[in-house]
Amino acid sequence: MEIGEIDPRADEKLHVEFRMESVKDEAASEQAGHPVFKDVPFVKIQVPGDPTTVIDTVAKEHHKRRFPRHWMHFEQYQNQAPVVGTPLTEWAAVTRSQADTLKSLGVLTVEQLADLPDTAVQRIGMGGEQLRVKARAWLKQASGAAPSMAEAARMAELEESNRQMQAQIAELMGKLNDVPRRGRPPKEG
């Protein structure tokens, strides 16, 4: 990627949250003679780990088109932001207070923590770099575990097949021993 070029996947790294807010409808309030409010969708866009780069505004059509997955989730679940990745609250390597601290910085997933730039890691404070290193190591190990999990499932499948074949062999051997033998009886001695 060249300097000045926009990363097409940059939006995937943003923390995007649609929500409803009650806003005073001036025209309706004047007509009714008392305050009248209406629900208006807002969008909050933040670079994870950087509280200074927050856009919080009324959601426009271009926001809905730019973040269609987030908008669809908002419409389905109203006010619950989607978490794409492994939530920090489900990751055993962080304490609840660390997860809450990271959430206040807009970092909700292990993947977002692993992708934090150095400036954002500094905002976390003491232990921020170690958390990022842990997140990167955990993701690397987890991605390497995917094939081994498939291999383990295949191994379990083969072991079950082997047990079934052994049972069939034992059953056939039992039937074979029950069949009377032809020919001369064995010598007694």
C-alpha cells in the first residue's frame, strides 16, 4: 500500500455503533405548545483505542450504506452494537476491569486489541503493550489451532470407525467358531 492510499478494509477496524436518541422536534413542539420529542438514529464511529477520533452524529443514508452490517444489526437488535470477533469479556487473558477500560477506549474484541497502533496502546496505560502482545499471540495460536481441531475431529471419527470394525470382526469370529468344522476331528493328546 502506497502513502496516501486508503485501505479498503479500514472500515472493518473501526468501532461503529448505531443508537436511538430522543431529540426535541422544534416544529412539533411549537405547534403542540409543549415539548415534543422524536427518536432519531445516531452513529458513533471511533478508531479503537483512540478517544480523540470519535464521530458522533445523526445517522445519514451514507452511514447506513458505508456500514450496512452494523445498520442491519441495529435495526434487528436496537441499541446493541455488534461485536465482530472474540469479545474481550469472553477472553480469559483479561480481567473484567481491563475489559471495561478497553471498552471505554472503543476496543471490544481481541482482534481490535491486536491491531491497535502504538499510540493507542500508550493510552491504555501500564500493561497495554503486554495485552497487545498477548492478543496477537492468542490469535496466532488460535488460527493455528483451527487445522488441529479439524484433525482431532477426523481422528475421533477414524477411532469410532475402527471400534465399529473391531466389533464386527469379533462378531464374525464368534459366528465362525460356532460353525461345525468339516473333516477329521482334531487329535486328542
